Amino acid sequence: MKTWKKIVVMLCAGLIAACHDSNDTDEPVIETQLLPKKELRGVWMATVWGLDWPRGDYNTETQKAKYIEYMDLFADNNINAVFVQVRGMADSYYDSSYEPWSKYITGVAGKKPDYDVLRFMIDEAHKRGISFHAWINPYRVATRANNKEEFPELDAKIPAALTKDYSTIRVYNPALPEVRQRIYDIVKDLITKYDVDGVHLDDYFYPALPVDESLNDSTEYKTYVKKNAEGKYEVSLEDFRRNNVDLAVKGIHDIIQATRPEVVFSISPAANNDNNYNRLFADVLKWSREGWTEAIIPQLYFLMGTAETSFNHRLHWWSQFTYNNALFVGYGVYRFSGDAQEAAYRTSGDLADQFAFASTMRKVQGSVLYSAHSLLENKTDIMAVIRETYKQPALLPYLGKAKAVLPPAPSSLRLNGKELQWTGPADAYFAVYRGNGAGKVATLVAVTRDTKQELPQAGTYFVTAVNKKDNAESQPSQEISY
């Protein structure tokens, strides 16, 4: 193992040195600095039923204040991504031609708020260096407690023929080509109008019905599946359903690639893949294998342990089956509470153990916490664990499908007292590093959109430029001593 580490150091040093011509300047160049691992640190923000935001608050100014409180909390704790539910129930947090304004913004479905909600949320995230992923639910339209209640009146924008009702849920019918096209159009509209960094789906595909209720799709099966020469249907009903979801996922991928390929497409499946495959008809492994997604975020809401359902066992399994996708860990921080039924959830110790175990997994490139309000509540002092785990800032990983096109490195580094200044490309943000010596991993001191940064202590520093568009990071600048 030590031999391999030496080889990696030598290769990295040679690569960095090769990218800089020492004849271009009299200043020393970086030759042996290693950059720390990039890492996504995200938080899910559920808006359906107002869960995390806006929590039943229909006043514009206090809504904004609540969201800013979240963003400040995230920025103060080196969290660099937020996954905000912008379409949780065939509604929207922006002006959509396809679906009504969410009732959770104003208290009335279809009522337009007096500000551009999504633009505000994106801007507040971006000004703090936090990437914004638009979390959507592809099929869910409405829910009810039981079939004795009425579903909410269907908005005029949504054709009733595209929906299907079950005992507790109304959905867009996954079997219909028109539904898939509508989803593609919604995604294209969203990523064209708004500077989102990602599109995200969770684990809601075909509805998970009660054990005494079956999916009512025999008519669609007979309509869309051909029979062979022997009079038998060419594919099973189960494979028909999986193919319908496959087409939806691939179509979302294709429309993103055709419209804004830098937008990251991620999916957060249930931890038990048998459930994904056989009950939700979501062939997550196929999507990963085919490259239809860039990141998989399994919901590993379990304690550490020896059982098959434990956090570590599930993570080990997923680490083997995400192929070329990035693997981020979904943490169930909401489960930690002083009155939790399981004793291990009554302190934050197991959360620390989960983070520690994930850090040993080479495949893991980050984490997403469920959910935002749990961080504000801070039961069992989970924030102490999060602060320790995220104590140094981290750059987001590059998740593009093509080879990264690097921005030019910052130049003209200079000191003005304690302030480091530089010149860099206009379409980038910047990472300021303190070197720790030849062959050692540098320390990321700050991530900034300015071309200046006050230095915290004496040392040798360098800067990289990072594309705002896709997080591709430049070669290091020349060093400067302070």
C-alpha cells in the first residue's frame, strides 16, 4: 500500500510540473503539492406539505428569512449543495406552463406568490457557494388519507386522462408515452428558465401500494405490449413497468444532455434494491450501468451493525453497483432524537461512526443529509458531528460525462498586507490552498467568488480556478509565501 502511495505522489508531482513551464516566469511553480479529495456535502430540503420549508409560513418576508437561515447555517458548516424539492406533487415553485403554483407557498394551490421563489432560492444558494439541485417527483399528483376522502380538485393545467387514482395516491400514469413526454418537457422548461446545478429524483416511481391493493395497468399492458407468434405477450407485466420507468429516466437524461449537459442528474433510491426493482419497478443498477445518471444517493437510514440492513452493509453493497456514477451517501439525520425508540439514536455517536465508515470507502464522493429542519433542531447535537466531519471546506467534484475542460489557472498572485490577491477567469470561482510541503496534501483554506482572500496564518499559498458551470478545476497557480 505504501508503495502505491509513493507512485501516486510521483505521478501527481510529474503531472503538475509538466503543466507549468518554469521559463515563463521567475516565480517558483508548484511541483509536488497534492490537492485534497473533492466532496459533495448536501442537504435535502423537503417542501411537500411544507416539511422543511416554508413550514406553513405564507408571508413573503418571513419565508425568505427562513430560507436564508438555512443557507447561512449550511455555509457556516461548509455544506456545499442543497437539494430543494421544487415539484413535489405535480405543482411547482416557479411559474410553470404545465402545473400550478404549489399551495405550500401561499396556502392556495395555483396562487402566484409576489416573488420569483425559485430564482430567490437559487441566488441565495449561489451567493454562498452552494450548488442548487432541483428535486422533482416524476409521477405523484396528490395524496389522501383513504379512499373515503376526495382527492384535491385537479388543476386545469393537468389533463385528467394522464392520471390514475389509487386508494391513497393519485399519479401520472407511468405507462403512457404522453406522461413521459410531459415529464421531459417539464425538465427542459425548468433547466432552461433557471440556473439549477442539478436535477434530482428520489425513490418515488411506481407507487408502493398497500399489500391488499394492486396496480391497475392491465389495459395499458395489453395496449402497448405486442404478442409473439404463439400469442403470448413479448415481455412480462413487471418488465413492462420497469421499461416504462427506464424510458422516463433515460428521457430525462437525454433532454438534460441536449439542453444543458453540465446539469447533474442524480437519483436517490431506497436502500433495499429488491424493493426498488420489484415494488417500485426502478432498475437503478441498469440506469447506473447505462450512464443515464451521474450520481446515485442511496437512502442509508440505518444504524451501524452486523445485520444485512445495517448502514455499513448497505453502503458496502451500493459501492459495488454504481459503476461510473458518483456515489453519495444519504444519511437519515432526522432519526436522531432524545426520545428515539432505538437507544443508539438517542446520541449522535452512531452518526459519527457512519461518517467514519463512509470515509474509508474509496467509491464514496460525498454525502446528503435528510433533512434540513433536522439541522436546525439539532437533536442529540448532531451538528457537533457535522461540524467535525466538515471542518475544512471542500470543492464539489466534477461530474460531467466528457473529459473536463479546465479553466486557466489564476495568475499575478500578490499580497496586500494579509490579503492575497490574484487575476483569474470571469466565469470561475476560486479555491485558496495552503501548502503543507512536498508530497503532502494541501489544505483548502477558502472557496470564494472574489479574486482576493484574507490569509489566516503564515505559510505558502496557491490558488486554483473552478468553472462555475461544471466545477472543473484548473491547474494550481504559482506559489506565494506569506
